[in-house]
Amino acid sequence: MFYLSLAWRNLWRNHRRTLITVSSVSSVSFAVLLSLFVGSLNRGVHNQMIDNMARFHTGFMQLQDWHYKDEASLDNSLAFTADLQAQLQQQLPQDSFLVPRLETFMLAGGEQQVRGALVLGVDAAAEQQLNGLQQRLVAGEFFQPGDGRVVLSEGLARRLQLSAGDELVLLGQGRYSMTASGLFEVAGLIRHPLRELDNQLVYLSLPDAQYLLSAEGQLTSLLITPAEVSLIDPLAQVLRAQLDVSLYRVETWRELLPELLEAIRFDNAQQVFMLGILYMVIGFGLFGTVLMMTLERNREFGVLLSLGMQRWQLGLVLFLETLLICLLGVVGGFLLGVPLIYWFYFNPIPLSGDMADLVEEFGMGLEPMLSFSAELDIFYTQGLVIFMLALLIGLYPLLRVMRLDILAASRS
């Protein structure tokens, strides 16, 4: 404690040096603030991408027929029996739920236009629990199970020139090459958050889709959603051990969305590179301050050593001075950054105009807003980086004192 007190007093006893020290502290605070802001924004955007892609597209975990991944055909659909459902329910944590889906591609047509469409048979209640799909209605209403109506994505409805109350023709191939065709009333339109899917989605109730495709009791995928995202990987391991691997395949979002995972890794690498340059610049500035604080005090060091102070004691004081400068900068950065990040965490920045269009066209599950994350590792990572930087820079005055010529320093 004595050496810490001495280091603190040394920082403030020279007014000119104090001003330079304050500027170094400010630069460290700015670096911490900027790195916290960039890290929080980057993580928030990534979390939004993962959440939207999982909830509105693949789910966080899927149970499939073993052959479905290699050949995504209705012929490789999954028989969803009561025994299978009971077996799964025994393994699921509390508050977890299942979301059945039957998916295929068909031709969708209005009076004048025909487009390829992704037809999705869903359980409306389960989908609502997973992603709040019904809150995205922009016209009409959602269908009821087995009522023979469909819900179109807004982009597909625009291409087919259809609106709520119009009729939609679906034509394609059902299970085991059987012809599948039907005429359905459009119950409503939804605005899907994924631009690519918004241009091609047709939602049917699961019983209607199974009847249309001659796939009664069949699913192409069964989405398994645990109560917490952190339970996904442990639950996947349990199911893989319990289920017959010759019949079923359990896939998590990482296996289902490899392109998204690679994009996030690449973006994280860019962030590390940018922050590395920032800390390199700040590190050189901090080193310049420490260098000045060391070289201009040669006479002081020589006198202290002549009076009997041990080299290691003097080196420790100088080392603590460097740590204090960095600690003040980190504290200042956190005092500015933490309230700012938490404000934007609860109040994401909405985008509009050309910027919103650009974000939506980018796809990958992004919505026109800047989301932030408040995960703890974002904060302690930056403090750890500054601490390691301070340790590295603090070695210079320590080595300088250990090699100091006492006689020459006392006469300087």
C-alpha cells in the first residue's frame, strides 16, 4: 500500500507532467469507450441475425429424418408419431416446446402471375410461441387450423398481385410423386423479416398442408426450442444419445446456418483487426508518456538509489504508476461507456430511408435498426486488453531502473 501511495503522489507532483498524464488517461478512456461501443454494436447485430434466422427460418434445433439433409424431399419426411412425441417430451427441459413444420416448393399463381413459392405447413399456435408471427400481419387475419386458407408473405403477394380475400392456386408434387394442387383463399399478408423469404413464402395450417401433399402424419422438420438458448448444445447431445441415429438426425442452428456462422466469424475478425490498430495507436501514445516520465527523472532515480532505495522498490513504484494511468483510463471509459451501452441496449437505433433499404437488402435476418448487446464479456474483455497493455508498457521503466548507472544519473 505504501508503494501504491507513493506512485499516486508521483503522478501528480509535477504539473506539466500531470497534464501529459491526463491526456494519456483521456486517450485510454476514449479507446475503452470506442471499443465497448463497437463491440456491443457488433454483438447486438450478430445476435439479432441469429435470432431472426433461427426463429423465422431454421429454428434453434431441428429433428429430421436421417436422409432429409442429403435429399430435402417429402419422400424423406419424418413420421411424427405419439411415441416419438412422448420420447421427446421426456428429454426436454421445462418450458421447452416443439414446432412442427412441413415444407416444400410449389408453383403459386394468381389471376395473372405465377411464381415459385416455399410452402410451409405450420401449427399457428406453436409458430406464434416461437416467433410471434401473427404480430407481423399487415393485412387480413391469420388462418385457423384446417380452414382451407393461406397467409402470404407481403413480397410474394405483391409479385402475384394478390391481397387478402383473393384466391391462390398451388400446384406441385406431393409425397411419392403424387400430384398436389389446390385452390385457397388468402386470409392475410405478413411482412417477413427475412427479405429472401418474404418474396416466396406461403403459410398453410399443418393439416391442410399434409392433406395437400399426401403426407398425413408427416413432417419435414420438427423444431425443438428449449427455454434458454444456452441449453441448445447440451440438449442436442442428449437427444443424439437417446434417439436412433439410423432414423433421426438432430441439427442445431450452427449446422443449419453455416453461411451465417462464417459471416459472423469474418465480421469478428474485422473487428479484432480494427480494435488492434486502435490499441496499437493508444499503446504508442501511452508508451510515449511513460518514456517521458522515465527519462526526465534520471537524476531523481539516481539520488533515490544513492540514498539506499532498492532498485526493485523503485521499479515497482514506476510500474504501479503505469498501471494507475491505465486504471484511471479504464475507469473513465467504463463510466462513460456502460450507461451509453445500456441506454442503446434498451433503446435500439431505428433506421429509415435509404439506410433501412440497404440493411433489408443485405438480408441475413437483419432488421432496419441498430441493436446493441450488454453481455458481460464485452466489458471485461476490454479491461483485460488494457491491463495486458499496461503490463507490457510497464516493463520499460522497470528495466530502465535495473540497468541505471547511479553515478551518471545523479550527475545528469
